[in-house]
Amino acid sequence: MSHAAIASLLLEQPPNHSLRQAFYTDPAIYEREMERIFLKSWHYAGHISRIPNKGDYFLYELDFESVIIVNAGDGRINALINVCRHRGSRICAEPCGNERLLVCPYHGWTYELSGVLRGAGHTGGDFDKSKYGLKQAHARVFHGMIFINFDREPIAFDLIAADMDEPLRPYRLAEAKIAHRQNYPIAANWKLAVENYCECYHCVPSHPEYSIAHGRAIPNEVMKPALKEIMDRAESCGLTRIFVTKEWKASGAVGVDRAYDRYVLYKGHVTGSRDGRPVAPLLGDIRGYDGGTTDMHIGPFTFFLAYCDHIVVYRFTPRDVDHCDCEITWLVRGDAEEGKDYKVEDLIWLWDVTTIADKRIIENNATGVKSRFYEPGPYTKMEDFARRFIDYYLDAMK
Ligand code: FES
Ligand code: FE
């Protein structure tokens, strides 16, 4: 599809409607998304506890890109592009490990953990190694979460940090540990997965388990006084009363969207679990259960459900125009012991069952939008956040 065709597609997109078919299926559109959105946004790569020692690394992969997230041992976390500067081979093939030096398996070029080229055999005396260091993405560790950005001059992460630092502080996420991590591959364009995450119109028909715990079906007249009650209680539990809603503004600031929104859980539920009872010890400095929970997001691809006893980190990553990944990380208090303080099965139950259902409905949606008879349909009031995501998306694509 040509630039002119994309421009007219954008013009013809009806407002407040789901996207026209080509946005979900066309490889040229996907390419533009790469340039305009993915390569400019901050992405959650992983939790710092995955690489505690010098030389520890894991790979973060998006589309064809692969990044070595490595603990360089000098207090720095580097995000090295996993492409050898000789003839372009992948350097690290294993998804994680520990290396003293990074050695390309093809012809043996050897790089330091900083990315500097140390050894390149048979290159001659006038070969300037300093010109062939590994390329790097920007890396920023925020509350123990490693975020990366591919852009040469990325939008300042400080914009996100300034708003999100205080609400995140009580959770002490830098000291948390990963209780479980699981990838759910989804055979659908990435936007269908993000749109689905951003609306709860589907929750009652598709997620009976979630609807019970979260009470998204609670009528407003009950919800409002209950919210005031939990906000009054939140502070005594060590949580902030702050709300942050700086979201989905593409113009001039792609990928710095952020939000922190506390709301009421269903009566009798203090966390997101099968019976509503705690599934792990209280996190960080949190002193009690206020009956609420938090929805957060940082950038367009990373979403959090922060309960008082655990945090669920949702990360969406495009693979190609028809596939994406939804990786979930369950974080608990750093000193919690598996089997004694929490059981993985109980901890992950709600979001595992919910995500399996989401995968099914998203893939079903992906098949439907490929039909010759598909046309954009209207968003309802309950899909306002998804609509805002689409507005943001269209703005970024202009
Ligand atoms: Fe890496 Fe040749 S491609 S050493
Ligand atoms: Fe869902």
C-alpha cells in the first residue's frame, strides 16, 4: 500500500468506530506502525530480578528486533542490539543466560558487556574496533522494571517517572520477585489485543471469573460511595490517593501515556483471587487491604493490575501483522516463599483463566475482521478507553 493510499485510508476512517480492515491486515500499515509507534515508545522489557549478577542477560524481542538486556556489572543495565557488527548474525541465541563476554557464534567477534568490540580476528592493523561496537537501545530502570526505547532521541522517560513515581512507591517493586511468568501467543493483529484489554464491555459475557472478583458489573450508585470509602481507607493502608490520567496523546509525545486509577473490588474481595482472599503477603509498605485495586499503564503496551498482595504485569508485543504476544508477569513481595507464603496456582488463577478467554475472543475477532463483509462498527460508552486508544493510534499514524 502506497503512502497516498494510507493517507486516504486515514481520511476515510469513520470516527468512534473500530478500524477499517486494512489497519488490521496490511503489511505496509504494520511497517508504518513500527516506525511511528513501536520504535518510538517505551517498552517494558522485564523485571530487574531476572539479571541480578554481572553478565546475566535476557533477550527482549519485538517483530524482527532482538535486544540483549544485560547487567554490565558497573551498575548499568545495557540494551544491546543483538546483531553482530561484522555481517549481522544474532549473537545470543538463548533467551537468557550469563556471559563474561558476548561472542558471535559465526566468526567469533567478541564484545564486552558494554557493547564495545574487544576482539575481531584477522582484521588487520588499521582496523578501528571503536567504530564497531554493538548498537544500543535506551534502557531505563524504573521501580525495578526495565524499560527500553529504540529511538535515537526518545521522548524523556522522566515525563512518565514524574507522575508515576509516587503512586508506585508503596509497592516497592524494585524489591519484588517474579512468582510466575507466562506468554500467551495470540494469532491476531496487536491492536485487536490492546483494544480488547482496554475495554470491559466484553467482561460480563466473556469473563465470569473476573466479573465476580472485580465487580465491573456493580451499578454506579453502589460504586461511587464504595470508591469514596476505599479512597479514605487507601491512605491508612499506605497507598496514595493520587490519580494519574495522562494517556493516549500521540502528538509530540508518542508512547509516554501513563495512568494510575484505583477502583472498587467486589464486596468481600480484597484481591484478585478465586475466593477474594489474599494469595500472597502484602507488598512493600502496604499495611492493609482497602478493598480496592489499581489499573495502571506505562506506554501503549504495558498494563498493570496492582493488588495489595501482588501485581500482574501485562505486556503486548507485536510479532508480525497477524500475530502478537501477551506476556504476563506475576510479582510478589521479594521475601515471599513459594509453597509457604503463596501458591503459584492460586496466585495466577484469575488472570490465567481470563487471558485464555481473551486469547479466544481476540483470535475470533481477528478472523471476523478479515471477512469481505466486515466494516467498522461503533464503540459503545463502555468502550471509551479502547476508542481513545484508537484515536491515539490514528493520530500517531497521520
Ligand atoms: Fe558475527 Fe561474523 S557475523 S563474527
Ligand atoms: Fe478480557
